[in-house]
Amino acid sequence: MASHHTRSLSFPSKPHPIAYQLDEHLCRLRSSQDASLTNKLTGLNDLYTCVDEFLQLPLNQNTLSEMLDGSLRLLDICATSRDALAQSKERLQDIQSVLRRRWQW
């Protein structure tokens, strides 16, 4: 049986050029300890613009959408679990109450 390797179509093989720009802006900000406040604010503005462009890429929009959907499903599961545990706690308290009354007789 031959092994066949296929590439995933989900992720590009090479990062988008904006990803490189993000790295450059971050490196500049990290190394700008002696820069003026104006230069630091300009650098932050450039980084903000670059992050905004990065997040607007269709692949990133799709990925963020999937992540948010997953997070919402997880929150739903947590809420359902919390409700189930609260009901279980109430039932256990009812059972304890019944058992205490029986032992008092």
C-alpha cells in the first residue's frame, strides 16, 4: 500500500506579505526605546493599520469566523454543563433532605 502525501489547502505555504510587515513594525517598536514619543506613536499607528489590513484578508476573516463559532459553541456547552450541574446539586439536596427526614423517624 503506497503512502500518498497531500498538501492542505487550508493554509498558504508562505505567509502573506502583510505578515512580514507586521513583524517589521513589531521589531521597530521593540527597538525604539530611545525614539521620541512622536516616533513611537507613529510606529503604533503604522502597526495598527497593518494589523487592520491583516485582519481584513479573506483567509483571516474566515479563520476568525470559525474561531468565534467554536468559541460560541464552547460557551453554549459550558452554559449547558453549568445548568446540568445546578440541577444535579438541587436533586442531591432534595435527596439529602429526604434521607435526613427518614433517619429522624
